[in-house]
Amino acid sequence: MLNVDFDDDVVMVGLWGPGGIGKTTLVKALYNATVSQFEGSCFLANVRETSQGCMGLVTLQEKLLKDALLLQQRLELSNVDKGINIIQHRLCCKKVLLILDDVDDLSQLNALAGEGNWFGDGSRIIVTTRDKRMLHGLDHIYEVKALNASESRELLSHHAFPTHQKLEIRTDLVNSVLKHAGGLPLALELLGSFLRDRGEREWKSTLKKLSRIPDKTINDVLKISYDGLEENEKEIFLHIACFFKGRTREYTKKVLDNCDLETAVGFDILIKRSLISIEFGILKMHDLIQAMGVDKVHRECRDDPRRRSRLWLYDDVVDVLSHEMGDCAVKAIVLELPEPIEMCIYPNAFTKMRRLRLLILRNVHNSFQGPICLPNELGWFEWPGCAHQIPEFSFGPKKIVGLNMSGGNITRVVKQFKDFQQMKYIDFSECELLVSMPDLSCTPKLKELYLRDCKNLVEAHESIAYHNKLQVLNLSGCKSFERFPDIPHKLESLKFLFLKGTAIKELPASLENLVSLESMDLCNCKNLISLPSTIYKLQNIQELILQDCTTLIGFPKYEDPANLSMKTGFPSLQYLNLQGCNLFEVEFLENLSSFPVLRRLNLSRNNITNLPTSINKRDHLSLLNVGDCYQLQEIPELPPYLNYFWADNCKSLQKTGDLISSREIALKGLSMIQKYTIDCYSFICLPGGEMPEWFVPVEEGLVSFRASKDLYNKFLGLAFCVVLSNNEQKEQQSCFIKPYVNGQRQGDIEWMLNSFDSDHLWLQFHTPYLFFRAIDFGPIDGSYKQFGLEVSCEKLKKWGFRIICKQLEDNLKVMVQHNQLMDPALLYEIGHDSTNSETESSSMHEDTLREIDCHTEEHNQIGSKRNHEFILPQGKRVKMVLTSNSTDREENGEEAIRRQTSTSTNATFSIATAHLPSDTGEAPTNVRSPPANEGDEP
């Protein structure tokens, strides 16, 4: 981190993280380990506390000068500016080590270490803080993260179980303490010390107490970050701690922004203060930080929940809502119960909650049958399954912005709906008694309307054709919905339209007036017969899903328009899903004037016999699925940058072109590397049982090889060919590729493949980085790493492997053969010409692809486990669902949008950067997703 011996520049380093994470302990260790290498040093502890007061910064400056200059007594400074001048003058030629611990204001940095040139060459300045913003402009910034499970157990054991102690504690109790501490060193140290020499009864009692009341010492440390927040950030923090930890950022932002808070700034500040984090769109908060926030709310009034700002516990909510009360301090109630429960809510329980802004009740059934009256100040209301009609409000303007009464008994929208002038989000999904859509002219600001699975909803209100704010309309699952209204004028707002599973028979020609539409889902519309040709005029649509529209008589052809301003059809469409539409031909794809930027195309489970020959000119196409097209006979030349291709179970396939030739595999790999990133891959799946001779067969499931840094840097890609036998059980099967470095198992990659009617070939190209990540070969030239790859699959018949690499210099060739790093047959050299522009046009001279001269009889030596000993510890895995004939992979756009925040908790690295094909369910990467439905959290 400090690189003291090799860098003469002044280096300023910042460490940030929440209180108790170990920042001070870490810098103390660094200080003690390196202080002897400096001419002067100073450790300024507790900068935040010491700097308070009119002379606090001056005191710190005096200590800095005394320690760094080894003075017998302090210099007396009159003010901060005088101190800055003296520090610059006296330390500018001195190599010093300076620690500024617990900085919370930029004025502290400016007074003590404003710039690196204040100090002599080779100086090191280390700053610790809870607020990342304090570190802007420093040379290196590091986040101090919580301890992992092994480190946490070791630290707890050090404090709770001294070496001479023979006391044994049940594993589940130890694990409970570890879970409570959550990797926070301060908590592990304090709890371990407290539990030292105590028996199981004391451990149980301590855990029970901690579940109710946080440890005061830990709480006081964590609370420091909270106390430094502005009011907006404090409110957001308490909402997350009490209600929204584990929810999506998008949903939480939507709710809180409409409760008079500013989350755009608030989230950023809380992240930089180490109070929250956001991972894959999900709000995260350390359990102890959450406990501190919850305790803060409890302390507002421990005995009377009416005097608290937030309620989320069942007993507290029942106490407040079951009878009439006087004025109430409650700002938010969020009660989400795991099972339905009946509660008697007093009719006027909410009317005197004048501060109430947020009300969410889930699995709550009100036994009182009268109307519910809500305060006008309420901004957000959710009560899925509510047996009542829309609640009543007091007379006067209503502030409500979000309303979710999905699954309720709403039969019609009452007249008072016209008073909801501020309404932006409505969810009446699964209201089976609802027969008509509300008049949207009553809600001029409405952005999102969800009416999913309203089975008796027949038609859309005509006001939808004139609403200039609506962005999301979801009618999926409305089985009685037969007609979408005409759109007589251009609508600038609607971006996402979901009609999945409706009874719609056709779309109006005026659909072209949805000029801003980005995504339309017509999946499983069994009555849909045709599409209007005007659909090609949708200039902004990026995703069109027609999966399982089984009565569709064909996709309309694009006719070049007379209007020259409309030169192309679907100019923005990136994802087209026609899976299972019983199409017999796809001539509409022949015209290159349409779909100019199409990236992902799914034609699986259709009756087509051939593909258009012009498909090879679609340079943007990266994914093509024709799996289960039983009549398909020939695969033409494919596009140059097609990286994912399914043709599984194509029983009539006779010609596959050069798909599995060495030249084609190398070309595809190179084009992929040029177009994408270092952590990408491609694959082909098609019928066949014979592995191409180009691949080197691997015996016993494992291939191993050694490489130096110079040789490894020549590797461009790893090519696999896996032969899979037919699966009579018709079940999905898992295939694993398990990488090893020096015997240590890296993150597995798991592929889910559908059943095959016959033997199939599965060819893949991966960049080495995807398997092995960044490899540290160490500072010594000529050192080697041992690499291994293992393929495991239930229906695996055989597999082969090649390493595609740049041309090797003579010395590397000699090293490979003489040092027996690997069988030379594994290497497939590509000439330098292959990386020029000719590759981009998918042409390559044959003489640029040449193999190292080797003897094929050596192939049976490859990958024998007896050649190299491998330790096989349990590795983590990354699951990739790459099925081809099930609807699991082809999710509708609505579901795909909701999946964007999900991730595997077992992942050892993110696959999001590996260009996972959209046919796994992801929406095209450029489609801007609508906010998640309020009631549909991942």
C-alpha cells in the first residue's frame, strides 16, 4: 500500500469505512511497521473530536510539528493560517509519516495536510474517515470492508476463548454471535471479551438481550456517522433501517421521493458515509448499523408507540390503530406480515395522524367492515388484498402520489378519484371484480398504471389515448381484454406496454402514434392473428416480444415507404422474440432496410425450413436462437459478430457451413475480443456427435498446463468442444467448467442445458480472464503458474480443448517444448494479420491461421491427472441459464425488467460484464427499465 522503498514521491492514501470496521487498527499497524523508515512521524488520533472548538485545529497543528520535528516542547501557534505556513516551511524537506485518523471535515485536511508538496520526498500521508467524500483528490483510496467468515471466527475466538480455556460452546451459539457482529471487528472484540469465561447460559442470555437492545458501546460508535447527517439524510436513513433494507433502490426512491424527501442526494451521502451500500440495485445495511437506527426510533418514546415517528412491529401497530386517539407523532407505518392476520382497525384511527406520509399494510385483514378514512397529507398508500373499496379522505386537496390496492375487492373507481390530482402510481392488479379502467383524465400526472390479472377487465378507457404523462401501462393477464383503443394523435409519453396473455386479436394501425414506445410485450396472446404494417414506424421501440402467439399468421413485411424520412423500419429494435409462433417463413428478415440494429433474435420452436441468406449482413446481430425448429434444413453463412447460436434439436438440419471449422471458431473468438471486453465468451449448440479433429481430446475430464507470464499474455482464448448424449428423461442438465490455478479451484461456471433428442455439440470460446481473472505471476521473471480446467456433465460423452494464442516467438516455442509446460498440440497460433480490419469484415487469409507443428499421437497424453496433482477444494459457482427450448429463458419483457436487479448470492464474480445473452431473460442492455411495480419486490 505505501511502497516506501520504491517511490520517492509524496503519496497520500485514504481509508474509508463505517465506525468499528478497523480503520484505526489498520493504520496503527502500518504506522508501527514503517515508522523507522521516516525522518519524522506523527499519529494524530481522533481528529474529529480534537478539532472541535475554536482552537482544536491549532492544537492538532502544534502536535504535528512537535512530533514530526522531534521538539522538546510544542510551538505555540496563534491561528490555523499561521500553522499552515509553518508546516509548509518546516516539513517541506523532511520525509515524514503522518496519520490523520477519523477525519470528518475538509477543513481538517486543509489545515493539516492540504497538499503533498507540504512535505519532503518519500513522505506518506494516511487519512481515515467514515465519509468517502473527504478523500477526493488523494492518490489512493481504499474501502475497509468487513471481515469474512473465517477472519471473524478467528477474531472472536481470540477474545472469547483464550488458549488455556477448555470451555466448549455450542456451534450454533457461536454462529449466532458471528451473524450478529456481521464481520465488524469492534463488535467481535467487544462481544468476545464480554463472553470470555462465560457458559452457554450466559451466551444465550446475551444473544436474547442483543436482539432487543444493541450494545451501547457499539451503538455509540456507529451513531457518530448518523449524528453528522443533515435532516433529509437522517430521515432517509431511518426509513431504510426500519423499512427498506433489502428492497430495490428504484422502489425505495420512488416511495421516499414522494414522501417529501430527496433520495438522489441522500443515497449518495449515506453511501459515502458508509451507512448503506447498494449492490445490484438492492439497498444493503450492516445489521449493527440497522440496529442503531431502529434503536434511535425506539428511544423517541419507549413506552408509547404513538409518540414514535415510525412503526413496523405488529403489537405497536395494533396498539395505535385499534382505537381512537389524540394527536399522534407517527410519520410512517409499514407492517408486512409473513401470514395473513385479522386486525380490527378503528374507522378514524388514521384521521388524527396529521404527520403520516407513508402507510403500507401487507397480509392485514380488517375485521371492521366500515369505510377507512385517511389523512390528506398521506403521500404513499399500499394495502394489497384490502377488502374495502378505495379509502375515503378528508375534504380538501389530497397529496397522495402512490396507491396500491392490488388483489382487493375494487369493483369500480369511485367519483372521488377525480380529487387525486397528484397521483403518479396506481396498482389495481388482481382486482378480479374490476370491469373497467378508471378515467385517466382524473389523474393528469399519472406515470404508471398496473392492472395485471384483472380477469374481467374488458377494455381500456378512451382517455388512455390522450394522456400525455403515462409511461407504463401493464394489462398482462387480463384474459377478457380484447381491444386496444385507437390512438388518434401522437403520444409522447408511453414507453412500456405490457399486453401479455390478453385476448387481443389485433392492434390498431394507429399504434404508430406511440412515438416514444420502447418495449411491447404480446407474449402468449393466443388470439392475436396479425400485426399492422404500421408497426414498422415505431421509431424508438427496442424490445418486441411475441412469444407463443400461436395463431399469428405471419409477421408483416416491410415495404419501403414513399416518405424518405422513414428510410428504415424498426430503426431502434434490438430484441425480437418470435419463439413458438408457428411461423413457416421469415422473409420479412430478408429486407435489410428493416431491423438495422437488431442484436438478439429468437426464432425457436417455429416451422421454418431456412433462414434468409441476407442474415450474414446483419453486423449487429450477436444472438440467434433457432432451437427446436424441426424443419430447418440449412444454416447459411452467419453474421460476423454472432456470438451465441442455438440450433439444438433441429432434426432436419443437413448443412451447417463452416460453423465448426477451426477458422470459423478462431474468427468468432477474435471478433468477440475486438468488439467486447476481456471477460466475454461465445458458444454454438447444434446436433452432432463427432468432435471436430481440430480439438485435442481430453482424457479423464481434466486438462492441465503451465505458463509463464510471457506465454500467458499470448493467450487470446480458450476453445472447448463438449459432446453431449441425448437425454431420455427430457430434463434440464447442469454442465460445469471448473477452473484451477495452482491447484486452487476458482469460481465454477454452471450451464443449464435443455434435453436433446440426439447427440449434440456444444462449442465455446472464452477469454482466459473469464475463468482465471487477473493472474499475479510475482516479481520474479520466469515463474510459472499451473492451470487446470475440468468439464463435468451427467450426459458428457467426450470433450476437447485448444488454446488460441498470438504467434509465439522462437524462444517461447523452445520454452514450451523443452520445459514441458504443456503439450504443444494445445496451442493454435494466429498470425498478426488476423487482428486487422479484415477480421471485422469476417475475411481472413488462410496463411494467418496456422498450427504449431506437432504430432497428433501425443494427444492421448493431454490432461492426465497423474501428470499433475490437483487439490480440489469446494469452489463457488456462477450459474448461467442457457436453455434453448423452454420459456424459462424467454421471459416476457415485464419479468425481464424485474430481474435486472437480481443476482446469484453464490457468484464469485459478476457475469453482468460477460455479455450474457438476452435470451436468458434479460432485456436489451439499452432499454431503459420502468420503475419496479410497488407491490412486486424481487
